[in-house]
Amino acid sequence: MDNQRGALMRAEIDEQPQALDRLLDQGAAAIAATAAAVRERRPRFALLAARGTSDHAALYAKYLLEVRLGLPCGLASPSTLTGFGARPDLTDVLWITVSQSGGSPDLVESTATARDCGALTVAVTNAPESALAGAAELGVDVLAGPERAVAATKSYTNQLLALYLLVEGVRAGAVSDAARALPGQVAAFLDGGRADGRLHALAQRYRFVERLVTTGRGYAYPTAREAALKLMETTYVAAHAFSAADLLHGPFAMIDADRPVLAVAPDGVGSAALEPVLRRLREREADVLLVADERVLHRWGGALSTVEVALPAVPEELAPVVQIVPFQQLALEMAVARGLDPDAPRGLAKVTLTH
């Protein structure tokens, strides 16, 4: 029975290298054309609209837009348009809606309204024939392929890469060698994890945990949020995601031996900002699982964590594509270890129709 639990989620986690490769091979040219259209319009501000897992991809895009393009950016509240009837002047605003299904009514309506209010609208979706794609002026197909598991995995990593390609395209940059290396790096990580059973062992370690915290800084913060969501929807553990900066402002008081901290660190600004927080956690004798770039783990030498998962060396702005994979695996393995089926989470459906 355990071998059947999570079969869909497991298969789709394993499909991520192929899905990423497909996006690079078949989708990059179309994304570049969309990016060129955005660049021509010279937006002065960007707004991102999304829900659930896609909201974490949008948060990643916010970092890209602000850091890589220097474009002021905010996360939109669709209900201000759909529920409260606001009609702001969105002239010269880039409105990007991220949705795996493209079927959420509030995202469709808010995108159509934003377009009527003058925004340049872009739909980033795994469903190019969806209502959302039809509502937006421009579209990006993330080409993840059919995703049947309730917990989004390959659609999320393809959203991340598609958003990176879109932003880099607006910068008029070519697809980097680092981006092209991602499918192979994810495949190698998955193969290595299966060989040594590291995520299975971690799932046994945290099998009976009822509360935990996830944390990161910068580009890694969306990963921490998505990791918490994956754990909540598959294992029903109470997982709270915090920016490492916010963790010290109050939530730090709840950390104890019974509430593990799952931290994620790229090689760069994010790890430098996370280091003093990890030192505080170690002083508190917290149980810290650190998922980090292998270069970071080499520098820190195990001094700041209880257990570690090493990730391949990836530029910080691309690292979230790889960072989330071990958390997806951990969520799957913990659910199965707890006698749950992550393919049938309580009360959840694949498409959530918010209004």
C-alpha cells in the first residue's frame, strides 16, 4: 500500500528534468518574443497576481523584476478589483498573472479588469487555452505537461524557469548556460537522493513532528514559503514560513527542540543574510535542517545546522528551481511515513475556484 501512496506526486517530481528541458527547448523562443513585446512597452511598474503555489512563483518573479530589471514591483490583491470594484489607473503598468490552471475566476476577472485599466497583461500558465490566457494581452506557456497530482511540483519549477526567461528576455539577454544546465542538475540530484535514501531518512527523522518553521532570505524566501505549503497540504503538519529577517521579530520566541527549522540558503546574498540567524538558532539548540548550495555547506562546515542537504552549485537567481526539489521529496516521504496519501489530501482539489 505504501508504494501506491503518492504515486502521482512521485512521478511528477521525477518528471521535472524533462519538463524543464522541454521549456528550454520548445518554449524559450516564444517567451523571448513575449519579453520583446514587454520591453517595447517600457513599463514603469509591475504588479503580480497569483494564488497558492503560483503565488510563491510570483514572489520569486518580484525579486527578479526588482533586482534584474530595477523595476518597482508589488503583489496585487485581485479582490480590490473583483470584490471592491477599484479601477486604478494602470497605464504603463506590467500586470503578470501566474496560474497553473488559468481557471481561477478572480484571477481571470482581475486580469481582464487590469487590462481595461490600461495595464499590459501577461498570463503565465500551464494551460494556454485557458480563460486566463484569453483574458491577457500576452501569454507564456510554462509547458510543464499534464499535472494530475493535487500538490503542484513540475508546474511550479517550470513557472520559476519561465519567469526567469521572461525577465532575462526583457533585459535582452540570451538563455544562459546556467539555465540550460538546470535539467541535468535536477536529474542528478534526484538520482543521487534515490541512491542514498537521504530524503527517506529525513522523513523518518521528522515523521512525528507536528509543528515546524521554514525560513530563507532573498530569492530563497519563496522556496521557504512553498516548502511550508507542500508540507501542510500533504502531511497536515503546522508549517510556518518566515523570512529569516522576520523570524527574529517575535516568531523566534516559539522555537524549541520540538519545532524544527527548515532553512534554505543559496550561495550569495541570501546565505550571508541567513548566517547570523542560523547562529542564533544554534545558540538556542534548535534542530535545523539546512538545504543549501554545496559551496555554502563547505564554508560553514556543519557548524550552523543539525542535518544538511547539499544542492548543486547554481547562481543565486536560478537556485529556487533546484532548492524546492528536496522539500517536495520530503513532503512526499513524510506523508507516506505518516500513513497518508499525498495524492488525496483532505478537502483539496487540483483547481481552486476563488472569487
